[in-house]
Amino acid sequence: MFWAAGFSAAAMMISIVMVWQSWGWKSLPGCGAGSGCDEVSASRWARVGRFPVAGGGAMVYGGMLVCELFVGGTMGAAGGIAGEIGGIGGSLWMGLACMAAIALSAGVWFSSLQLFVIRRFCFYCMLTHGCGVASAVLVWVAWKHSARKPDEAISPAVFVGVAAMVGLAAGQILIRPKTYVVEHTPELSKETVSQSAIAVIAPAASGTNLSQASRKVELIGGQVVFDAERFPLIGSRDTKFLIADMLDYTCEHCRQVYPLLRQAIEHFDGELSVTILCTPQEDMFAPGMPVDPRYVNGHAFAHLSLAVWRENPRRFEEFHHWLLETGWRYSLETARGMAVDFVGELTLERALRDGNIKQSLDESMALYYQSDAGRLPKLLLPKAMVWGKVDSIDKLIWILEKELRGVDVSDRPA
């Protein structure tokens, strides 16, 4: 039984770390933006309502660990204390059978979701379920061979465990959890950044002379400062409210949020504009690591977008819209041909060779890492940061009204 306890301990510890990550803290290795881990943990199936399923997993695996240690002996050292404590041994077996049924059912349910629904795999999730299933199987083997098995049949306990898992699955189907996080004045990373970075902990550390900025923008409580003239903009530079949108043209959630942002701009009736910060996920993979095929050409799309903006700012929004709506589906050659239609071939060639485009992209990426990386899209507001998928215009307007205008938040949309 001690091998089973070892698998339960491993599953419990991984679950605790995944809860830690789900609350917006440091990402696990290999769980950066665009990874399978990120996609799975950002999906609706990672929670029941607001509660991360990893939290429930940690409690189940922890309970299995305690019961296995007490029942102990049949899979490891001879003996064990379960036979010495009378009826408690029977209760432990019943509880263990129930939790083992939950662990086994959870392994089947969540692995099936990753395979057939999300179609991405989280290494840590699969490792957790693998350990949980292994522990459950060893519990079954121990039950079959134990000389101290209780008189009560364990079938009712198994039924209760499976029923509990069916209830959880039903809750996930019926309850749509919040898939975004609003962080107020988060503590940004204090790692050293290049002098060209637009994200600064202390404004004096930036190489940009912000005192000469055409429009100095301070976001996240003044922890991020930049000149609005250095980046593309949707809307007017003279609006009352200016926020920033970190995006990747190959990012599915970024494409879903974009039309909501356009509706929000209309809702604010000339008072809101959005700075566009291109942060291609293709550039987030470590050197030598294979790039997820979904994010290939993200870097090149960003270069084309910035080139169109520099050469023909008035048509940037049109090109930006095309890339997010349909352009990302096409080849790089098709996107380049569209950019030529916007600014001309010679002009585009000159713009792509311009070092300012690379600098703008480097500055956007610096801001992404300064804000502790994480999921895209990310919206930077005057006193907060929103990351993840905001899935309705009502929710986005509620967030912006609250953060920008300070309106009553009692009528929060479901």
C-alpha cells in the first residue's frame, strides 16, 4: 500500500502547485502562453464555478494518502495498524474505496476532455491523473489481496465516488466559470530590462525621454509608463481614457476579444482608445524548442502590422482588423500581399528594414515579460490588469466602467 501512498502524495503535491498557478501566480515550467498547459488551465473545464478542480483533486489525493498510510502493509511492509484498531479499519477501507473511485473517474473524465474537447494536453494534469489512477489501481489490488479487508462490501462506497464525479462533471457542464482575472496594481517583476523597454519600475530607468512624450501614458498604477505615439492606436490619441491591449494575431482568445473591444470603444462614445502592443507567442518559445504550429507566423504578422502602421497610420486599423478576422488563416505571402495593397511594395520593403519596427516589437515583448508574462490577451488599465478571455461585451463593459469611471458594480453580469 505504500506505493499507492507514494502516487497519492505525488498527485496531491502537483495539484497544490496547479492551484497556486490557477490563482495567477508564477507559471510552471513549460506552461507559458500558448502551451498546452496554458490552454487547459485557461479553459472552462479547469474550474467548477470559481473553484479550481485541482483544489478538489488535492483534497481527494490527500485523503487517499492518509487512508493508505493507515490501512498500510499489504503492498509494502508486512502488517499494518488497520487490523489493530477494530472498526476504524473498515471505515478507512470504505473511505479509501470512495476516493479511489473518484480518482479513477476523474482520470477518465479530464483526460477525455483534453483529448476530445480542448484538444490540447497539459503535462502536469496528465501526470496528476496518471498518479491518481495508479494509486486507485493499487488500492484495488490491495483490497483483493488483503487479509484484513472489512466485512462490509465496498460497492456502495465505489458508487458514491462515481456519483460524486458525475456530479462534478454535470456542474462543469452547467456552470460557466469566469475565464479572466482582474489584478489591481500587481507587483511587477523587478528583473533588469533593456533601456528600450517601455515597462519601467522606475521611470528614470527607461531610455525614452518621457518628459518629451507627445502623450505620456501611465498604466497599472503608474508602474508602466510609455509614450502613446510609439505604438499603434485604435481610436483617437486625445480621448479621456487610453488602455493597452497585448495580443498576438495567431492567438484565438485575442481574436475573440478584439470585436468586444471595438464595441466597448463605441460604448464609450469617443472617450476610449486602445494602444496595440504586439506580443507574438512565437517569440515566447525558448531557443531550440519547437514552436506550436498554431503560432507560426505570429512574429511576421506583427512586423507587417507595424510596417503598415508606420507608413500609413490611417489604414492601420483596417489592416489590423483584417489580420484578426481572416488574415491569420492565410499564408504569410497572402498577408504580405495585402500589406502591399495598403502601403505599396517599395514602401513596405523599406518599412520592414526599418529598425524602429524591431524596437517597437522588442518594447512590447519587454512589457509582456515585465508584467509577469501569462496568458493573452492582456488589457492594461490605469489601475489594473486584465488577463485571460473576457467572453461577453457586457462583462468587458462592466470591467471598463468600474475601472475607468468608477461606476456602481452591483449589477455585475453573470
